[in-house]
Amino acid sequence: MAGTITLWVFGLLCFVVAFAKEAASGAGINLPGPQSWGARVGVVAVGVLALILGTAILPNDGTPTAPPVSAGSGPGGAAAGPATAVATTAGGVTAAPPSSAAQPSSAGPAVVWSGQVAITMEGGADFDLTPPGRHPGFPQGIYATGFTATTAVVREEINSEHDSFGIWTGQAPPSGAACADWAASHPGDSAHVSVGTMICLRTPGGRTALIKVDSIAPADYQLEATVTVWSG
């Protein structure tokens, strides 16, 4: 700001010097100054230039302008991460807008059916059906055999398309995704079960079923199980 004032004062003095001698001569006063018209024009030109320069270096609103800061860099040129848009309030306080980025989903396969199923020796329980039951056309799924007072053997029906299953060894029931992985990594076509046994099964249609044995009835040649079926 001081440089601007200095240039303005200098420019005005140039105008005074250019015309003061002529004005003072008319009043009988002898002042130093340019003698010829060409010299006065030169002094005026210098004054105009000084005024222009003083105006050009005047900061906006009298406040120095800060250089722009790159949104992708921090102090010393170090990367500062992705730029975040901010909103500036009247008091100069900045606030980041709420994030609208979608969070990754952790949901597993959807449950398509859950309930009680009787698995008998007479026919298979097909878990590609909703609800699970005997296939209307041909043997499909699993059946129960080899009954004792407290155990039974679960087997798959003889068919070109096979179920794959294995006994779940964890204490708590698995998720659909965990059950599917277990059935894929522990494939089998038979399992010895008792009350409380859990089986993870993968069907030919791509479904996953968790079968928990609730009761065994040797006289009826069947067992009751709580079953959860997932879509994948």
C-alpha cells in the first residue's frame, strides 16, 4: 500500500511541476520548472505513468491475495490425499459435507426358506424345491437310513446330479456363505448323525442348506431337522 501512495504523490507532483511555473509567471513569481512545451509534456507523461503504476499494484480491497493451494498436495509438496469439497460460512468457518460414498455390502446369500423337514427312508428331501420335499419325478436329494436308537445315516439319492455335504464341526450355526464354503471343501455323500448334528449341504441347483437334526425316530424310519436354505 505504501508503494501505491508514493507513486500517486509523485505523479501529482509531476503535474504541479509541469504547470506551476507558467501559472506563477503570470503572477510575477519566478519558479523553477520546464521551459518549453515539449519539456512540460514529458513531465506530464511521467506523472501519468506513475499514477497508472500506483493503481496497478493496489491490492484488492487493500488485502494481500494468498496464492492458491493445490488440493492434492500438502506442506513441502507431500501428497495430502484425495481432495474434499468444503463449504465456507459467513464467519469463515469451513465444514466438510456429509459423505455420500456407498459402503461395501457385507450381506451374504439370501434365505429362501426356513422350517422343519422330515427326512425319511422312503424318499429323498430335495432342497432345490421350496419348501423342501420329495421330488415329484425322480429320486433327488437326501434320505435317512441305518437307524439305531440314537443315530442315523444320511445319504444322497442315487442320481446323476449329486448333493455335496459334510458335517459342520463349529459350535454355533454357520452363515450361508460359511456353510457354502464348508460344503464345497468337505464334499461327501453320507454322514452319521445324532441329535444336534449340523450338516452343510450344496444342491445341484446351487443352493446351500444347513440341516440341524432335532430328533431321530427309529420306529418311524425318519428324523426331524430344522433347515435353513440360502439362494447361493
